Amino acid sequence: MDTNDFRVLYDFNAWANRHTLDACAALDAEHFLRDLGSSFGSVRDTLAHIYGAEWIWHERWLGRVPTGGLPKPADFPDFDSIRKRLTEMDATLVDYVAALKAEDLGRVIEFKSMVFGVVAAPLAHYLQHLANHGTYHRGQVVTLLRQLGAKATGTDLLRFRLERAAAGASA
């Protein structure tokens, strides 16, 4: 993948998160917080995990050591609080990726993982990982929405590309 591919991928990630958030906006507080026994329990907790992963990876990419681990779901008492933070983080990531140069993609980033100990890989690998991670957990949100009887949304890459093409943008 080249820098343009990553720009498209992170535009897609922000678009998919926005569509997911729009679908979740219809939930009342009880449904938003209801523990359904999924990987992260509730819609709120799953969205908080998506945000936390984006935040922690961005910190690592900037060479910072995130302290305190992932943000806690309780840091987001309501839908508006997670929507605000995730939307801001997505804009930050889009800007970060837009500023990358080809040589940045090969830059090796080393950090201590919560699971695997010290790991090191090129930035490009981590960029791919985070976009894939978001796709995985947005799929979980779709399942949670359906379990709650709410209308889910499609966030496939093809839908993103078709919408952009219909709007006259390149995808």
C-alpha cells in the first residue's frame, strides 16, 4: 500500500465510524448501556473500545507512551460524549495519515504491548491493523444494534467507494 491507499483507508474508517455512530444515535440511554454479553458488553463499551484503540495507536505513532491504558467506558457517560471523542479522533487520524510521506510507511515503531511484550514493525503494518480492527468491532456494533431491535447500517468498503463515486469524489 502507498500513502494514497492509506488516505483512502482512513477516509473510509472515519466514514464507517460516522455511519455507525449515526445508527447508534437512535438508541435511548438504557439500550446504549445495556450489557448484551458481547466482547465489550454494550454498544457504548464497544464504541469506547474503538475510540481507545484509535487513541492508543495514534499515541504510539507519535512516539509517546500512553499512560493508564485504554480509556474506560465509564469515561463516556452518554452517547454524545463518545460521539464527540470518536469524531475528533477520526479527524486527527485522517490528518495524520494525510501528512505521511512514502518513507514514513517503513518507519519501524517499537513499543511494549499489553499482550505480546516488546514488538516492532513498520508504521504501515500498524496502519493496516488499526483500520481492520475498527471494521471488526463495527461489525460487533451491528450485531448489538440488531439484538436491541434497532436499525443497523452497512459500512462496507464497497459502499464507501460507491457513495464517493456517486458524489464525484475519487475512492
